Amino acid sequence: MRTPPGGKVDVIRPRLLRRLEAPRVLLIAGRGAGKTTLLRQLTETHADHDRITVLALGPAHRRPAVLEDALGAVLAGRPDTIALDNAEHVVAGPAAAVLTRLLAAPEGFPRIVVASGIAPDFALARAEFTAVSLVEECELVLRLDELMALIRHQLGVRVAPDTAAGILDATGGWPATVRRLLLHVQCQGPARTDGDLLDALADPGWREPLSSGAGGAGQAWRLPNPPPRADPGAAPALLPPRVFRAVQPLAGGDVVGATRLLDALVRCPADSWDAWAARLALLIIRAPLLGTTATADALFRLERDAAARGLTRLARLVRGTLGAAAALPSADAALRDTIAACAADGDAVGEAILEALALLWQLRSGVVPRERDAVLDLATRFDALGCPDVAGWITAALVLAGIEGAHLAPPELDGRRIAAFQDQMSRGARDLLAVAESEDGDRSGRLRASALRIGVPRLPAALRPIERAPRPRGAESVLHSADAPVVLTCFGSFRLRIGGRDVDVSSVRPQARTLLRLLALSAGGPVHREWIAEIIWPDLPLDSAVHALHVSVSSLRRALNAYGHGTGGRLVERRGNAYALRLDRFDHCDLVSFDSRLTAATDARARGDIDTAVRQLDGAVELYLGDVLPEDGPADWVVGTRERYRARAAEAAAALALLELRRADTSAALHAAERAVEIDPWTDAAWRALTTVHRSADDLIALARTEERYRRMLHSLGVR
């Protein structure tokens, strides 16, 4: 935010400045869109080493010779960027040939930004224009966060998201129109509340047409015809039944299954209520994969689209989601304002959903909820609304907080309010035990017992699990595991080697083999027997399932004894009411080694040891041979862990690429960035790393292709 000489406050818009970083940019929008302001901000925010020259064009430049002379004078100064303002004078007619040669200039030529009030009369689809990035009029419309920041700085008023949305609806978000409204407010006296703004908005005095201005080749903007308004009767509930059914698999940790169902709903007719609600659900689920910027961009678009079609409750829910995701100015206050607006309108469902989203983003940020009574009240409200599964998820967050934070004492988890949800939880409720590393001491045991009694559902990849602390092991044993007594591999496929021999357990029943892989997933940590029983024998009564578990353990131990006397009893170990694969110091597990490498890389980067960080990250990426336990398919108990390790491996490869760039090893950086995209093409960090490498190498063709692949990926995620 800045105040130029005229006293008018400008809102800095990083999203648009990023769009102007392409080698060739064509910016097309009518008068009042803020093109000249954006070019001025480009010159004021550029890096010190980047020389930018802005050439303001006029009617005289319609003659090709005059335009060529002006460009020649600019190029003589050897700028890094040339910005042509008022280019509507040259995008058509004889001078257009000069502009086309400029846009098609080869590598090594300065970056070109062309701002025009009208579209060019030459086809941008031609091969020589593949590097041209088109920024259109709709992208210059003010977003909700930009308008809130502008009002705060120009009027000194913190405006609620609903009020800001009303202003956007009245002004179309057009910068010149918004400024005229704010000037009208200032002329009426100091604004102190949202009500003052709404009163000014109702006054027709500010609604005057834009003047034609000088240079009139550009066309003044007109508010477009509004899109068709949705039938209010088409949205009987905030979460339509089909969307509610689509998110149900999340209760069992099946993120993949839920996203597939939601993807199908997104492909419904454009004005379908189901499609709009499914888009929001997908963005919430995929936010950790998309990254903060891409998620916020997609949410802002969804909010405007929903508001324009009259889907007011959904638009408000999106605004609350933006507050929960810290994408709005004064995000906490904005979220509280939106929750209060729901309460004032009697929208109990919207109020509860927004509070649950705030809790979700807290957990994603690693913040442990400390207001335990408020969390339990929220669970009780969801239960009263007929959503016991959601109540169980919220209770799971509280139990997870108790396991992670010493501030939460076990008795607080054993109260009647939590136990009330026990009979309503979905199957797989004891999965929470799988994400918590076992500890000695009564406290941890009581926490686990409490979680087991209340029937807490397992946490999917969307919630942040507690990371297992890596076991101490020798430096050489992390990757060089050939001589380790026991070698356990979960990446790419399951493999167990004992004493240099591959273990063959094909002689035992499939349930016993599943048990072995399930224990391997905990990498030496204990897994409660009742959780195992429910996963492998869900249709049996608990007593019968536990008996079947004991039979499978015995058969598995007998099969492992073939690889050394007593090996089965030593390796498949019972610890109280839990079982574990016992891994000693000199044994090797790829999951543990992967975690150890990433921890070592983080420590090395913190102390500025780039070479060590590169070695550790490279070792971690080398360990990742593919998805965790692919032979178990979409089984609930493995999906969350599989997705977490895939995302962590892609992020490790992306971080490795950027560090290799710092060491000026472009070839290694490119290999690591491509590996990141290969591992997980849905990770925003991987694409950012790959585009950064191509840009650093000045490979403009590869950069353009990568950006197009990235756009297709975002479109497939429902980010339009």
C-alpha cells in the first residue's frame, strides 16, 4: 500500500505483478481498469538490478516510423523491461506490424509488457507468440482482500467481508468505480463503521459514468450483464445431499475416494448447486497440495462467481474459508465477522462449518487447540445438527491435541461429553492410535485408552499427524543397508529381508500378510490389537477378531522362524495390548531413514550448511521409490500415510532443486525439479521449483510448456 503524489492510495497487487513477470505480456482492459497504475507499480517494486522503461504512446505513434524511432531510443538505454502504455493506438492499423515484431523478438531481447485498451487485430495463436502471456480485463477487477485493504488504508475503516462483498457487487470491482465511491464517502465526512459505507453505497450520487478522457482510443468499461441467478429453491441446504454423501468417505480416511466423488459433481451443469458446493469442498481438501497462493486465488474466484449467481450462503461460506485460511486482511477478525453474520441470520449450519474450518486450518498450521470447552461445544452442536461423524472428527482433533500437548490432561478427555459420541462413530474409529508414537508412562496409555473408548475416527492427510521421532542410527546405515540384519522397505512395494535373504510369506493366509505390512507401516512403533482387529476383520465381533489376530501372529512368527531360530518371536513383538515389528539400531527401515534424512536436512539448512542439506535431501529423494505399499490399494489404513509421504518426497525434491540452483548446478536442479513433479504433480511447490529452474536457465520454451502443464493441472483440480 502506498500514497502517490496526488494523495490517492494505491493497493499493491502482487498477483498481477507476478503475471507481468512473463517474457512477453499483453494487458488488455478498458479505461479505469488500473493499467497505468499497475505499470507504475511495476517500476516501483522491481528489483534494483532490473531497469524498466515505460513508454506512453499517443496518436502520433500510429505511424510505424514514429513508433520504430521511439522504440529505438528506448532500446539504446539497454533496459531489462520495456512497458508500452496506451498501446490501443498501435495494436491495430499500420503500426501493428511493428508491435508484432516486438512481441515475437527472440531470447535475449528485453521483457515486453504491452497495456492496451482494445484487443489487437492480429492472431495471438500464431506460433511466434507462444511466449506471450495474456492478462485480460476480468483479472484487473479488485478482489475481496484488495478492496478490504484499500478501504482500510484510504478511509481508516476495517470493513467486514460481507460489506466488502456488497461493495464489489455494486461496483463490479472496477478500480475507477471503487475509487469514485470512496471519494464520495470522504466528501460526506469521516466514515467510522460499515454502516457509513452502506449508507454511501445507497446514495445514487456516486453513480456517474466515466468521462471519456483524453486519448479516447480505449473503451470505457461497462458493468457486464449479470450471469443468470441461481434458483433459491435449488439450494435447500448449505451442503446438498449429494455433496454430503461425497465427503462421507473422509470419515474413514479415504481422501482419494472423496475427491473422486466430488470431481464427478464438479462436472455437473455449470449452474448446479451441487457443482458449486463440490468445488469449495475440493479446494478445502486440496489446500495443502495446492499451496496458499493457488488456494486463495481459486477461493476468491469461487466467491465472486457464487455471489454473482445469487448463491449468497455459499459465497459467505467461501468468505469465511478465506478468513480461516488467513487470506484476508485482519483474517481472524474477518472470520469472526462472517461467523457473527451467520449467527445473525440464524444460519446455524454455516456458523458451525466456519468454526470447524477455523479449527482445521489451526491444525494444518501446527497450532494445538487450547480452548477445549469451545471445541467440545462445537462437536456437540454438529451432533445436534445430525452430523455425528463431523462431531467425531472434532473430538479426534481434541484427542490429538492431548497426545501432542502436555497442557491437556487425560481426565479432560474422559468426560461424559466426549463419551456421548462413542455409539455414533463410523467404523475405523481407532485409527487415531496409528498416528501417535507409543510412549512409556501412564499418561500416554490413558490417552490411548480414552481415544479407543470414544471411537475417534482416523485422521486423513488433511490433518497434520504427529511425526515419529527418528531413531538414532549410524550415518552409513541410512542408505547403505545391504549389511543390515533386517531390511524393511515400504516405498514402491513391500519387501522384507532378513540376513540378506528375501522373506517369502506366501504360505501364510492373506490376513497375516496384511498384518505384516500394517506393522511395517508403523516402522517399529506399536499398533493396538483392537485397531488391527477392526481393520483386518471388520465383520467379526471384537472377541472373535482378536482371536483371529492371535492366530495370524502365530502363523506369521512360524513363517519367519525359517530365516533364523527365534526370528519370528523376536521380530513380531507384543507390547502390552499392542504389536510391533521390532527394529534394532542396526536394522534398516526406509520410512525411518527417509524421516531421518529430512530432519537432518532441516537442521543443516537452519545452520547454513547447504552442502549437507543437499546430500540429505538427495538421499531422501533417492529412498523414495514410489508410493507407500501400493499393493494395498485404497485401503483406509494406508491412504493417509501414502499421501503424506508422497507430498513430503515431492517437497523434498523441490527444495533440493532450489538448493542446487543456489550452488549454480543447473543440471542437478532441473533433475530434482522434474523428479518433484514426477513424484506428485499435484504439489504446488514442485511446479514452482520447475518454473524457477527454467526461468533461471533462460529456457523460455520449456518455461512456457511447464506453465501450460501447470495450468492444465490446476484446471483438473477444479481451480479455474
